[in-house]
Amino acid sequence: MPLILGFDTSGSYCAAALLCDDTVLAAAHEEMKRGQAERLFPLLEEVLAEGGATWSDLSAIGVGIGPGNFTGIRLSVSAARGLALARSIPAVGVSSLDALAHGTQGPVLACLAAPRDQAYLAGHRTRHALAPSLMAIADIPTDLSEPGLTCIGSAAEAVAERLDAAVSPAPYAPASAIARIAALRWQDTPERPAPLYLKPADAAPSRDTAPAILS
């Protein structure tokens, strides 16, 4: 059976899950605002060990590509590309907004909190299609409201209040959802994961040396 390692550092956490078929063999989710770069690989090693697996057992990797924390997204995407290259296995990029909505039914608005009273949003099975977007909560069009609409994510309550919608928790933890989505896509020759940025970086990289992402 395929063994999928999913991980994510696009938010203020470091998370990983090891999935076999539809069963999570091991998972970890640690809240942290800093230190993901130092913690990610030890965490991955711990999850693999807990699941009784090694790097050579993996069929594919799933990675969170954002939107979210600029540095955290770059960290995970670079790590996933490097691991996939080293192991000659596919790496599947998964949007945090898709991960939030995975396993839901009916019209769902995935809502992630963003700085300055904004939210990252994406519609799933909604009457009005909404691609991943960054909006001020006060400017969210009220015509996105519809019967049965449910908001999920860290900005769900604020968005639901504006749209008179329901609020529900995500069915799966971030890394588990990422692994589950990767399990559905890894055999379809996925493109290399790439960061999903919906806003400019808070601090621009140096112009002298371009930041490298492993090919």
C-alpha cells in the first residue's frame, strides 16, 4: 500500500502525518511561531519512526504550499522538493485552503486568518466560484452568502458573522488532510510543489543573492 508523508509549516506550527491507505500511522502537530526550520526534519524523523517506516519506504510526499507564512511556506516547499529529488518519488503541493475543506460536504468557504483584519478565502462547491483570494474581512462581498454555507478555518467566525453562515471545524488536522489529498494525486504526475503566495513578503529578500528552491 502507498505510504504518504504529509507536512506543513505554512502557519504558526510544525505538523506532519504518515498515511497508509486511509489510516494515519503517526502524526504530530506542534504550535510554534518560530523555529520551524530547526524542528521540521527532527519532527519528520520522529513521525516516521513512530509509524515504523523509513525514508526509503515512502511512495510520495505531500506538502502545504500556503497561503500563510512566507518563510514557513518556502521552508516546506524547499524541503519537499529536496526529499522528492533524493528519493526519486513524487511531491504533491496542497493548498492550505484545500486541506481545510477536505472531507466536507455542501457549500464551504475555507477561511484562514491573515494580517491586518484580512482573510485568505476559497470557495468549495459554492454558488459563486471563489478562487484562493486575500480580502479584508470588512470587504468580503455579501453575495457570497448562500443557504447552507459553512465557514471553516482560523478566520471562520469573523467571516461567518459577515455572511450569516455557519461555522464548523475542519474534518482533518492540516498534515493529515495534506497527506490524504496527496494520496489522491501522487500517481497523476503532479507538478513540482510551488509556493502559493497571495500577498507580498513582509520583508523582501536581498537583491544580491536570489533565494534558491531546490529543483
